[in-house]
Amino acid sequence: MAELRLRGVRPRDLPQVLALAQSSFPEEMALWGFRPAQARLWFLAYGVLRLLQRLRAKPRFQFYVGEAEERVVAGAMVEWRKHYAYLHAVMVHPAFRGRGIGRRLVAHALAEAFRLGAPKVVLHVRPDNPPALRLYTRLGFRPFEERVVLVREGREPIQGKPWPPHFRLLRARPWDPRVQAVREAAREPEAARVYGPPELPGFPWTLFPRLHPELGKTWLLLDAQGQPVAALSLTPMAPTWLISVDLRPEGRGKGLEEALLSFGVGQARGHTCLLRASLRDAPLLCAARALGFGERMRELGMVREKER
């Protein structure tokens, strides 16, 4: 096993962390349009958040790095949410893989997450990454959902599909309780149990809204009786747009999926559009493919519960 020092990230680590991310997630970074300027903004925000966390004695973020041979060779971030902690961006430099570094880093992040109060830890991994799957399985993670990332390359905006009778699309905000009610109802039972009720964007996102994908433009679809049926959010993430569609079970398969997606693509004005969807949501996947979306990658959700 390589000699490894685990510690919190420092501002001077930014160039090495960015290079590490680019070597570990080249497709994802190209797809999501991640740029060095965005990384510098995140590091600046992270420094402020770490200071506020110490003052409030409440964890929110912690970015860990693994240092070996006088260089940063691994990294991972833990984000504490209301009902769980989320493990982001687990990465090991290609030249240092197979030495147990990833296992030590993830085990350390898990221990810290549980020590600071998380009842469970959630992550997503690509199913076509067998070494990572083996690592997480051996550390006690189990799968609970599988979702697909679909992409529609930049083209001329398509003609919007007509809404079914008695429906209208109204502007809303992510923290609107009607939006949250739709999002909660749209989740699969096991995913709902793992995630818990949707968490409203609050501190620290109120300080750094540009870093939170849900603080974009959101619309709410209502029926004629004022009951929320579906939520659509659109987030410009140059050079792409992220589209999110949530429908209550009773609203699926009635033409709403294609109408919502076509509206979202139209709002993107020819930019490349990204959509995440559950593999079990057949109506949404069918509508996406009919509008020219193609599968780019899959993501397996895994969870590790805290031992009692």
C-alpha cells in the first residue's frame, strides 16, 4: 500500500485537484461543461463555507485529499444533507490506482460522515466502472436506484408539443411547497426511503446560488383544479442546459412527458440538453428518445447505512 497522508484540501491544491478531476472524469467534465474558472469559484466558496462551519459547529462540506510522494493523488468530497451525507467525486490518479488508496480515502470519508452525524451515506457510480463497484460493495454499500443520463446535441429548437386539455404551465421556485410535493411523489419507493423528503435549498446555497443546480429556472405544471401534477426545472450550465422532469405517478403516460421536454428544449434555444431519468420511468425515456435524446451514460445509486 502506498504511503498516504489524508487531510483537508488547501487552496494551493487547486491545480493538482483540477488535473486529477480531468484525468478521472474526462467524459463527465466535458458533458457538464466544467471549467477552471468554475473550480476557482468553488474553491473560494469552499473556504468561506469552512470558516462558517467552524463558527456554527455544524458540518456541511468537507473535501479530503490523499497526498503521496509529495503530490495530491486522490480526492473526495462529503456533503452533509438533512437526511444523509453525499459522497462526491471519489478520484485516484491513474498512476496510483491499485494500491489501496481509494479504499483508505473512502473509508476515511465514511468514518467522518458517520462521526459527524450522518445516518447514511449515498453515492452514484457508473456501472461500467467495475473497480469502483467492487470497492463500494466491499465497504458495505448496496444499490438502490439506477438512472440514465440522456443528451440531445445542440440543434435548432423543436416545435413544442401541445398540452393536454385543462393544463397550464406556471412559474414557480424550487422552494415552492407544490414543487417539493411533486418531487417527493415522483420518487420510487426505495429512493424515497433513502433520500427522505426533498431538501429545500437553504444555507449555504443562499450565499452561492450559482453553485446549486436547482436554483435555476423552475416551472410548475398545474391542472385546471390547481393540483400540481409535474415539475420542470431548466438550468443553463454553459455550454449545456440541464433539464429535470418530475411527474406524479397519476400523471405519467398521458403525453405530459413529451410536452414538458419539448418545452424545455425550446427554452434551451439550440443548446445541448442533458436529462437524468430513472431507468424505470419508461414514459419519460420514450418521450426523450422521440425528441432526439440519446443515452450517454448510466449511474448506479448506492447507499451505506450507519451501523447501529
